[in-house]
Amino acid sequence: MATVAISDVRKSYGSTQVIHGVDVHIDDGEFVALVGPSGCGKSTLLRMIAGLEPINGGTIAIGPQVVNNLPPAERDIAMVFQSYALYPHKSVADNMGFALKVAGVDRAEIATRVAKAAEILGLTDLLSRKPRNLSGGQRQRVAMGRAIVRDPQVFLFDEPLSNLDAKLRIQMRAEIKELHQRLRTTTVFVTHDQVEAMTLADRIVVMQAGRIEQIGAPLDLYDNPANTFVATFIGAPSMNLLPGTVAGETLTLTDGQTLAIGAGVTGAVQLGIRPEHLSLSGSGPALQAEVKVVEPTGAETVVVFRCAGQDITAVFHNRHEFAPGQNVTLHADPGRLYIFDDETGQRFTASAQKETQDA
């Protein structure tokens, strides 16, 4: 196992820069997820760690060694791809042990490592099968087993669950997490699914347009987003944002509704409220809204409202009868309000609000 240190790393394709001076330090044994929308640079960054993409600036170190100029085979990493990348004519056992065979490892040692990995992943009874005779989940386990047998310093996962159905993705998430808890191998996991990142990672790196927006533990990002991008990307359903103007202690929304929020800032802002922090009763700021869509899921009811010209979402854990077009009063949890600068998208923290008040 080893640390991974990414320092001021840059990547360009011709005149187009796609990674803009990224800095990330991954601790020994840590599970870090790189998340962001398609095209944000997360897979490119992973491929640079793997040595599959050259870097145009900065350094990448695995353990004490800078690996900028090392080929992938010499970086002591193992990568699991979205497409599984299994040899269709080889058995499960041969697929898992192929890299060791190429490296000249003794046949008995290969058999021992393959058997151990197969036991960990529940593949023992499938070792003689070909990939075509396996389900999607079983193929992904084989791809993971191929990585495990190499006993690398770092595991790299490139959206490994994207090809699986919803139920199997949940199952495989649990298996990957259990595997990491057992092996404690340093892991970098790329996904566009923030739920995967939240449930798997020790820390999450949120990326947009080749830059890092915020790094932190899953619940820290959820509770303390640095800006509107992180606030709306982390969490499902995403945070509601309502534009308005603050004067004194009052926020005025675009439709004229006023809320006493004690923001401590002035000017154009966006009010952030997570769906689960809206209720039908309470002492918090009240919002007048119209029911638009009702989505009962069993354990909870998700309702889309129209409020101040915006669609907002609320999640209710108790069952309520709503009808489209119905007017309701929603109450926001006063301790769970977020205020963002309308121009920059940056969140006003408590200290920033105090500085504004003192000024």
C-alpha cells in the first residue's frame, strides 16, 4: 500500500487545457472517490495516475517515487475498467491470473493467489467458466479479482458499476466497500454517481471543468458545501436554490415573498434548502408553494413544488395526501439554511456573515 500525491497536475490536448493544476493527497489505505459531471476530467486524472495518459505539468507520486515517466506496468497499480476487459476465450481462473503469468510468477503461486481472491469474491465455483457464461455482476467480480491477485499498492476503479442494473449496483457497492475494509489497499474510484461516492469513500474530490471544487468527507461535503455546484451535486434529491435579495434581516424572493432569515449579508443571494429540511409545520421561515408532481416511493414521498418561479423538491417521511395545483405552506428548518453569493456561487459561512455585519 502507498500514498498517492498529485501536485499541480495539468493536462492539455493541443491548445485545450482539461486539467488545471490539480492538487490531491491520498493517504495510505484511504478510499477516495473522484466525482463530477461527464467531461469534468475525473477519468483523465485517473488515467494519468495509471500512466495511460501523459501529464503536461506537475507531479504524481505513488509512495516516495515520482511516477511521471514510469510506464503503467512499473507503477504497481491495478485498474478495474467499466467494460470489465476480460479475455472471452480464457476461463475465470486464467483471466484472473493472466497478468501474473506474463510477469513470470510461478504457476503454483498464481494458483494460490487466484484461489484466495476467488474465495474473497465468491468466485470459487466459477473458476472454470468463460466470461460469456457469467452475469454482469460476476464479470465485474472477475475484473476485481484480476486486480486483487496482483497485490498492488493502489487500486484504480474507472466507473466499474456503470454497466450494472440498479439492484446489482447496490449489491456491488456493498461488496467493494467490504473488500476495501478487508484489504485496506489505497483506492481511487471514479464515478459520476454521487450516491456511490457518498456510500463508498472516506473522502470525495468534487470536480468541475478540470478543477477541484471541494475535497472532504462525504457528510462534511453534504453539510458544508463550499458553493452552489457542490451543494447541488452532492445529495439526492439535490439542494433547492431560490434566488432573492437580502436587506437587513429579510430575504425577498423573486415573487415578493419575504423570509426573516438573519443572514448577516446584503445583496443578491441564493437561498439553499435541502429537500428533507422542508416540512408542513414548524417555526422556521415559511414558503408559499404549489404542488406540481407527487412521487410516492413507499418509505417516503417526494413532492415537486413551484415556488417563487422555481421548481423545488421536498421529501416527507410521513405519508400525506397532495393534489397537483394544491397550495401549501412549507416551513424551512431555520438551522439548515444555506446562503450563497448569487454572482460567484460561493457560500457565505458564519464568519463571512459576521464580517459583513461588522463592515
